[in-house]
Amino acid sequence: MVAVPSTVSTHIGDVTFKWSRRLLTISLWASCLLFGVYIVAFYFGAYLTDDMTRWNVVLPDLYRPGEPQGSFAMAAHFLCGAIILMLGAVQLISGLRNRWPRMHHNLGRVYIGASIVTAVGGLGYIAFVGTIGGFVMDVGFGLYGGLMLLAAVQALRYARARQIEQHQLWAWRLFALAIASWLYRMEYGLWLGLFGAQGHTATFDGPLDQVMAFFFYVPNLLIVEILYRARDQTPNVPVRLLASSSLVVTALVVAFATYQFARRIWIPGIGMA
Ligand code: HEM
């Protein structure tokens, strides 16, 4: 057998890793983009046209007629949440950042402002109306909103102080939190597809719902911490190939789940607007 020189195998490892990362970024961004368009068209569109009973199609009681402050908080939450879903990947792509720094700064201000409004809107809704799932969901989502607020303020503070490494770390944490709202739907979709409604109730207070009130953002934050700490280590070729395969599998799962959501909920929802 002919031995493959180590520089060649390192090169193959690098290229595979680079392209698998790109594949995941593209599938994730396309999915977030479509989810964002759906939120603006379906939810924010319903607020603009005063047709808010439509909000209750997915989550019963999301719209409650006697709670105008809660509805306003939610409408702001939808618009800004969609903006951060659509912008997230653009801000983190290093090629775009390096080539157009001014664009990165301007979009960064929009991203951070929108994150703050999304979090405050969600927290306002919890305070005025309360979540459908009650205490545990209030705590899970309350903590989620608090963390998003903290990450947005810290990312801004470190950018202004030109402490780029700290800024990037907080920006990654903010991104992990922003895509969590998208992951929440994906994870529910996968669970319901694989195991049916086991552990889930219509009022979101079953055992699955109580775990999910935290599970959609805690693992993402842990992954950011692990990646950040491992950033200076160059993994060997087998580790790179293993990482590449998991990225490709994740990208395929994202593409499949996106196709199912788009076909059943997002595209019909955009059509209803
Ligand atoms: C990118 C960020 C976010 C997006 C795109 C987003 C989007 C949405 C959407 C579309 C809904 C409507 C229900 C559904 O379709 O499931 C919703 C509900 C909700 N969101 Fe968010 N959200 C985001 C972040 C947050 C944050 C940070 C909080 C934390 C305070 C939060 C709290 C809530 C609450 C409390 C509800 C109502 C749940 C209920 O009816 O009980 N969201 N969000």
C-alpha cells in the first residue's frame, strides 16, 4: 500500500473541514432566512392588518384580546426576532467582515438593537401575559431573554472598547442564543416526527415541554464555550474528518427538517399573509 504523505492528508483534512463548515452555514442560514420571512409575513403581517387571531393558529392563546401591551411587545418581538435570524450568519462570516468592515459595524448595530428589542419584547410578554406553559416555561424563557440581553449589551460594550476577542466571544454567545428560537421549532419537529406527542401537552407543561424550556439554548451555549476554549488547538486529521462528517450529517438533517417545516407551515403561512 502507498503511504499518503502527511502534508497531503492534512490538506485533505483542512479542505473537507472548510467545505463541510460552509455546507452547514448555508443550510442553517437558508433555514433561518425562510423562518424569518415566515415570521414577518405571518405574525407581524397579522399585527399590521389587525388580524391577530391568526397568532393562535400555532400557539393557542398567544393573542389575548384584552392585553394590548402584551400584543405590542410580541409584535416588536416578532419583527426584531426575524431580523436577527436573517442577519446572524452575515455578521459571523469572516470574509464579509474583513472585506466590508463598515457594513459589519452598521449591521452589527442593527443586530444588537434588534436582539435587545426581541429580548425585551419577549420578557414584556412574560410579565404582562405569561407563557402558555406556566411557571417552568416562564422561568426557562425568562432566563433565555435575560441571557440574550446580557450577550447583546456585552458584545456592544466590547466592540466599543475595541476588545475584539471578548467582543467575538459575546457575539458567538448572542448568535447561539438567537438561533435557539429556530432550534426550538426544529427540535420539537424532530421529536414529534420520531416519537409522536410523548411528553408533550397542548398547554406546553408536559415533561418534554419542561425540559425543552431550557434545552433549546443551554447546549448551544455550552458548545460555544467548548469551541472557544479549543480554538488554538489544531486537531489531527482523523479528528478533523470526524468533525467534518458530523457537520455534513447535521447540514443534511437541517435541510430535511427545513423542507418539512417549509412545506407544512412556513410556505402556507407566508401564503396566508
Ligand atoms: C431570534 C429570536 C426569536 C425569534 C425569531 C422568536 C420568535 C417567536 C415566535 C415566532 C413566536 C410565536 C410562537 C411560535 O411560533 O412558536 C414566539 C413566541 C414567544 N417567544 Fe420568541 N423569539 C425569539 C426570541 C425570544 C426570546 C429571547 C424570548 C425571551 C424572553 C422569547 C420569548 C417568547 C415567548 C414568551 C413567546 C410566547 C410563548 C407563549 O405563547 O407562551 N423569544 N417567539
